[in-house]
Amino acid sequence: MDRYEQVTELARRRGFMWPAFELYGGAAGFYDYGPLGAQLKRRIEDAWRGFFVIREGFAEIEAPTIGIEDIFKASGHLSGFSDPLTECKECKEIYRADHLIKHIIEVPDALSDEEIYQVFQDNDIFCPECGGDLSTVYEFNLMFKTAIGPGNKHAGYLRPETAQGMFINYPRLLRYFRGALPFGAVQIGKSYRNEISPRQGVIRLREFTQAEAEVFIDPRDKTHPRFDEVKDIVMRLYSQAGQERGEVEEMTVGEAVEKGIIAHQTLAYYVARTYQFLQAVGVARDRLRFRQHKADEMAHYAADCWDAEVLLDRLGWIELVGVADRTDYDLKSHMALSQARLTVFVNYDQPVRREKLVIKPDMKSLGPRFKGQAKAIAEALKSLDMKELKGEGPIAVQVDGETVEVERELVSFEMVEEEIRGEELVPHVIEPSFGIDRILYTVLEHSYYEEMVEEEPRIVLRLLPRMTPVDVAVLPLMDRPELTAPAREILEALRSAGYLTDYDTSGSIGRRYRRNDEIGTPYCVTVDYETIEQGTVTIRDRDSMRQVKVKKEDLLGTVSGLLCCTQRFEDAGVAVSP
């Protein structure tokens, strides 16, 4: 049994997660989170909010998970959100084509459908199920389509990402932030992609949770005011040049920007914050790297893009987070389709004086002559340049697809000097996009340890403090009234203090310790006869299995110190008994 199977089996058995719809045979790409998994997921999400809502001051919104068709026309999802698909000619099994060549091409995303099929032919790639020939490769749109209202008149789609909800709310968000850049909006919620062949547990789902931030910045200045806070962080970077050499480099964030490896300070800042967040929730540093998109896989609108990738035992390097400079692509796309103005007025440090051409059509003459077309003709005249105005003969303008001639004496113009205090800009967007389900699985796998204790296997989830689904377990030594009564008093006190607390009387105390080790509970509080006689309880540490006794009245303070420190008794000021 490999690590993936061990973690998956533990997750099902202990109530972290399991395939959805099991009662009816299940459906690939859907998972349920059980009591422990749902709580672990909330804690990861709350940690993310701590980084991006509280520390960065971004505003959290919640948009509908169904979007109207125009949103996805503008975003490009209707025309370009697809994966390459191939089908076995014999057994009719369907596969995602690029996944069949990952062992040959490191980054197959950059290949065209024809190039993928050529790799099939050049490397004798056949159906993994029956060995039959594969069809030519074609595109499959991944969005779930639905109808809004009766009659199928209005097409809708389940959103494939949370980002568009923030882009189309840009005018209201700009007003909320009092019209000033930079500002950020975030959203945590469900997204949906009709994956071709989801076969990797929660790594590839059809319904999944994203946490995304859209940071709207001034395109003229991509420095970051808090860059000094992160510039000395050392990370493992797999740059474009490094990928050519097959070499991951360790360097500081500051060095990466100075050398031009990461495009600019603001992008590097959010790459660094992403690194800090992943460390904070329990991703192993030695199995984490940031890979830069190659030139041939970089989105056409992206100035630079980095993926946080983790190494998993069975699945290899998997993307958890993408951090991209999306430039002004999204806002301009929505401007073009909606005809709304998605700009911001940016003041100059000092006013600038410029000459400006002012054109004044004679509306008293244009009105009677051109009647209903007069206003449109006047607007067309105002868009002309000096060269067109200074010619000879009538001025020709295009109005409603036809050419209209206007005598030059009906148009006056002059150059005037004006003071410019600022300009309208379309902001650029920096987007860190997190896959919460993938992060959760990674945390489970990276915290999974198996060891022998007294010739018996012991499984431990070494989850970080305050990331565990249970903070403390209260365990009466035996299921007897004289022990369960004080144990329940302690249980209520811990819960009232805000700690996620479990209570367990089933089986021997040793078996209960093992159960809590498996689900990552950092501390167990055992109530025994000394609790009655001496007023003490025993606290057991998950990782070291050491035990200490503390006075019952000191328990809350001790637990608080332990959970806020580093899981070592000494850090919380607790004396360890020999």
C-alpha cells in the first residue's frame, strides 16, 4: 500500500472524506467531507482569510455560483475553456489526452491537439484499459451548462472559477474602496468543471473549492509598499531557465526580482505570501517549489505566472496555487462586451499642462440641415485630428455606415492649453488562486507518519497546532460515573473557552490515544482517580507521547499556551515529569 492509499484509507475510516453518493454507486469527481474533513477544511479556509482578508485588508464577497452566458463570453470560457480528449476505438473509454503523455512530455499543456496525437503515434500510446487504438484528439468544453428560468431561453453556466464574480463587481468594489488603487477582493467558494476523467481523489474534482484574490493595481507602478517584509524569504524556484537546465534554485524573493526571474515586486510579494500560507497550514517545505510557466504555456494575457507545486508520493508534482499577473485582460474583455466603463481615475503627483485640440461643430447649422443625424455627425467631427480638419473641400465623416460630407465653415477648432490632474486607467490584476481541496489532501499526506511503538504500528497525523480538526480530547480513564462526571465538567469548560474538544470513553485508554493520534489531535486530557484525590489531570502530547500532570484549575491556561506555541510542553511553561 503506497502513501496515497494509506492516506485515503485513513481519511475514509476516520471521517475526513469519502466518495460522494456511495448509496447509489457514486460518481467520479465528487467527494463528501466528513466531520473531521469539514472542520479541517474550515481551518484551512480561516487561515487563508487570516492572510488575505485580515493581514492584507482585502474585502471578501460572495457571488452566485451560476453565471449568465455573457460573463463567460467575455472571459473566454465559452470559446477556450476546454481540455484535449481522446477515445478508445475498441472499448470506447474516454481519456484526457495530455494525461496519457505526462511520462513523455513534462508540460504537455503547451501542445496542440495534433501534436498530442503525434506523440501517441511516435511513442506507441494505446488505450490503458484494453490496449486499443486511440482516436484523434479533440477539445471538450469543461463548463456545466444549465437553463435559467423555464423554457431554456436563458443559458447559464456553473462557474468554472470564482474570479469572474470579482471582475464584474469591479465598479462597486472600486466605490467601496473610495476610488483608490491598490485594492483587493477575495472569494472562497465552489467552482465546477466537467472533468473528462477525474481519477485522483480530491486532486481532480468536478465540484471543488477555490480561494481566490484579485488585487487591482496601478499598471504604471508594480512595486509593493510591504516588499521589505518578504524580500529575505528563501524559496525554491523552478524558473523558465531552470526548467531548461532541469534545476531548481534556492534564492531570496529579493534576488528573484533583482535578477528579473520574477517580473516585479507585487507579483513576488504574493508568491512569498503564498509560500508563507502553505507553510502555515502544514505543507512540507522540502516538497514545495514554485514553477514559472514556460513561454509556450503562459496565457497570452499574462505578464508572468508561477505555480506553487508540491511533491506527492504517487502523483508527483501537483499544482496547488497559481499566482499570475493577468494584466488588464479581464476588465478590458468585460468592458468590450458590456460597454461599461471599468476604469479608475488616477491623480498625478503634480498637474501636467498639455495642449488639446477643441473642435466645435456649428449645431445651429447642422441641426436644420441633417436633422436626426446632426448629433451623430457632430460626435464624428469631434473625433477628427488636426490634419483632417485643415484640408480643403468638404469634410467626410462616417455615420451609421454611410459617408456624410460637411462644409468646413460649419466646423471651428482651436488648440487650448489645459491642466491635467490625472487620467483614466484600466487597472492590472494580480491573482493568487488556491485549490483548497488539493491543499487539504497535501496537508494530510505531508503530516502522515507511521512508526513502530513497542512492536506495534502507530499512525500519526502531525498536523500543526490550530490546524487540527480536534484541539483536545477528554478521556476518562474508565467509563465510570466518578470519572465521567469531572471529565464532562472539563469538556464543557474547554468547549466554552472555544476549543474543539472531543469526548471518548470507548475502549482502552491506549486504543483511544491511538485513535486521536490518527486524526491529529495534539493533546489528550486524561481524567483518572488522581483527579478525584489530588485535583490533577494528565495531558498527553501527540508527537512525543510524553505526559504531564497539571492542576485541574490550571488546565485551560496550559492548553492555551500549548496550542499557541509549538506543541512542546517546555514552550508553554509546563514541567515534564520524568
